[in-house]
Amino acid sequence: MDRQQLRKEAHDLSVTVWVGKSGIDAVADELADQLDDRKLIKVKFLRSARGTDDVAELADELAEQVNAAVVETRGNTAVFV
């Protein structure tokens, strides 16, 4: 699938993973498990997780940890495939 179609599919998805003050390491296993079951996962980065970091940077780090790809980041939310 191309990136545009993935973005369309992700539009109506609910957030299933929240990254909080424990950071991305705390949710990496959960994201990997969910990616095994479903094609697209939407992740919300809470203010306590972001600190001074950019959401796109955090999403890239998390994607690298779980061997996934970031489809898009919008606001405080990222979509992984």
C-alpha cells in the first residue's frame, strides 16, 4: 500500500498506545505486540513524554526500536505500520 492509502486508513483509528512519563521504552513491547496483530497502530505522545523533544523524533526512535515505520505524525499522534 502507498503512504496516502495508509494515512486514509489511519484517520478513523483510535489511539491504542499512550506514551507517558515512563517514555518510549515502556511501550515498545506493547507496540510490537499490537503490530503483530494489526497493520496500523496509532500512538499518542502525552506532554509528560515529550518534554523538550519533538513528536517526530520520538516516533522515529520508537519505530527503530520495534522495526516499524512511521506513516505520519500529526500533532501529538503518530501512526505506525
